[in-house]
Amino acid sequence: MNKILIIYTGGTIGMINDPDNGMLVPFNFEQIKENVPELSRLNYHLDVHSFNPVLDSSNMDPEIWKTLAELVYTNYDLYDGFVILHGSDTMAFTASALSFMLENLGKPVVLTGSQLPIGEIRTDAKENLITALEIAATKEKGKALVPEVCIYFDAQLFRGNRSIKYNIEKFEAFRSPNYPLLAEAGVHLDFHSNYILEAPKDKLILRTNFNSNIGVLKLYPGITIQAVQAITESKVDAIILETFGSGNTTTAQWFLDSLQKAIDNDKIIIDISQCKKGSVQLGLYETSRELQQMGILSGFDLTFEATVTKLMFVMGLGLPIEESKKLMEQSLRGELSN
């Protein structure tokens, strides 16, 4: 019998309407089981670890990511897979963070949730939860078929660090703009094995030191020197530069000088595109050539969520700055294509 640990953090999946004021309020996992009687029909041994109190996903932070990673790590040998019930708003951040924290992961860690509370008649929660459990339990020749951190939502399985939340109104809440689906759930579970990470040969390693002292500079036409320098001259250790198209920025000298000064002060700057699909190609146009020459890093096709968490993770390793820069441009957990 497959053993699955369900980690219930909170989120819409575990909400009900308060009859007194009509507001959504969280409830415990026992009530979730009451709303999903099909769980008892699964031939799995299910254990549950519930956060107390449960959390809105907007309150997620590196300390909570650490708690989640430690729960997987300490229970790793006891279970065949893990399902994390999580609010959808920051699910892609948590999935990305866990992918970096759990090095040599050889078992499924599947995050899921819902757009409607589990007690609603038209809820998407039941299917998401049941199929996430099936994915966490699926094996081939005795080994987990999906040995990575992933997100399951609305019949689609995504690599966690390639995912973004793009829709707040449809059940199809997530997309993976630069990487194919890992699996699709129809009449059968159809796994796309050629896109799934290979099972590691080494032992699981837990890495939980994150440095969250980063800034984000999102460009727009007409941006002022004051807005730019509020970030480049702040006391952050690294900056995510959200640029146009394939990595392009204004070529105004004051702007380039601001970036150069930040680099001279040992700040890591990584360039990602504001476009959801496609990749940064520094040097392709004149408007990005000087960025490349001054030492700004390419984020290639990283999502914003993966860039934030990877940067925190890499800086938390305590490596010399040049080694950190090299890691940022390498694929560590399948998070980028370069």
C-alpha cells in the first residue's frame, strides 16, 4: 500500500462560508475528508500534517518554505510521495523554492489547491486533490514516476519551478509558458516521461538557507532616475531587472551608469523578460549589448517566481560572488533552458 503524507497549509481548498457574515473562513482537514468521501476508496495509507493555524498563501515566506522542506526531509523515508495543499496565489513561489531546497529529490512533491472551496457544489477541489494523490503514488518498476516538485491543477501537471499563476477566475489557474506539461489527466493519467526529471542517484540533501535581501526593478517607458536609483542604490544584495522583450532596456547613459555602479558595489543583477513566453537573449539587440558587457546576468526563460526563489537560494549558499553568478545562469533543477 502506498503511503502518502498530506501537508495541509491552508488556502481556498480548505475554506467554508461563515453563516454569520458570509465570509470565507478556514476549517480543518477532518472537514475536508468529510467533503471528499472518495478518499476512503483510494488504496493508500494517508497521513496528514496540518498547519495550526492554517495560512493564507499571501503570508508565505522563506521560513515557512523551510518548514515545508524540513517536513518532506524528515519524513522522506516513511512515505512514497507528498501532497501539499496550498493557496494558489503564491503556490508557484513555494513550488520553486522547494525545488531548490530539496536537492536530489527522488519522490513526488505535488502542490495543489483549488479556485473554489471544497464545500461548494461546483468545486474543483475534489478532482485536484484526488488526482494529486494519484500522481504522488504513481510508480514505474518500483520507482516514483515524477521525482520532482510539481503543481497539479485542472487536469494538468506542471514542473513547479516553471509554473505561473495566470488566471484568478478560471479553474485553469496555472500555466507553464516555457516548458511542456509533465502529465495530463483525462480518462487516464498520461505522463510525458521525456519531460520529467530523471531520478537522482545521490541521497536527498536539504538546503534551507535563503537570503531574501533582493530588489526588483521593473522597467517602463518614462522611468525616472529617482525610481531606478531607489533600487540600485538601496542596500539589497541582488536585483531582478524586469526588461522589455528579449532583455532590452533604455540606453540612456544615466540608466546604464546606475546599473554599473550597482555592479561595482558587488550587487548581482539578473535580467528577465516582462514577457511570459520566450527567453532573454542579451546582446541580440543594441539595447541589451551594454548590459551583457557590464556583467548583468541572463535569466534566460526563468519565471519571475523561479528567479526570486533561485536568487534567494543561491545567495544563501554563501559562495563567492563569481560562483553565485555562474549558478544563476545554470539549470539546477530544470528551471531554465540555456
